[in-house]
Amino acid sequence: MDVRATNLRMINEVDGTWDVVAAFLGMSKASLHNRVYEVKGQKLSVEDTMLLQSLSKTTHFADVVADATGGVFVKMPDAASIAQESIHAKFNELYADVGALFSEYQADIKNDGVIDDAEFERLQAILADMHKKGEELLSLMMVIGKRRSPALKVA
């Protein structure tokens, strides 16, 4: 997905869409339209796109930037949600994904003995999701299990 499509997606996820986003960014609806569609070389700045992402309560811009640079965006868990987040459940999700990846691979090979581009993209999507869950799991393990240094004592 490109940045324009991502901006449109984020705008459409805001209650009130274009009017609310334009007001939030301090511009007219026409100015917002011109920047999103890059009329006469106008563009939304990175700062405005980050504000749009915040307003839409999504990570779409971070996702598209990570994807464009060959990575995957992983949102770090907030401390308040860690108590509810089960490391055991995350491991189980990861195990299920390994099974799904293997099943998909077997089905693709069984059909014609090769993996075509569409099949490869499906396998790659499963693997990207696994990587993201693995990073989430690792960050949970670090937050929960990280050794804390003793507080300094002042004499």
C-alpha cells in the first residue's frame, strides 16, 4: 500500500472524515484534498501524516513506512495491558501460525509441485504475521521478566 492510499484509509477511519481531519490539521477541506492527492506538487508533511495517524487511532502510516523499508511495525504493549496479556497465549498463537504456514506450504506444493507468486505472497503474509507476534512476545517477556536494578540509596 502506498502513502496516498494509507492517508485515504486513515481519513476514512476518522469520524467525520475529511471535514474533521482538515479542521484538526488546521487547513481547509480543499487544502487537505490537494495535499492527499498531491495536486500541483503539494503533499501532506510527515508531521501532518503522523497527526492524522494519531487522530485515526491506527498505525497505518507506521505500517506502510516499515513495509517500504523491508520491515514490520510492531507496536509495543503498554504497561497497563500487560497484566491481561498472557505470554502462554502468545506462544499458542505463534504455534498455530507455524501450523498454518506448514499447511499452506503443503497445499501449495501438493497442487502442482511449485510455489507461484500468489502462493508465495500468502506464505510471506503468514510469516510476517508470525514475525510480528514473535516480536510482541519478546517485548512482553522483556517487560515482565526484565531484571530490575536495585534503587540507589542516598546516605
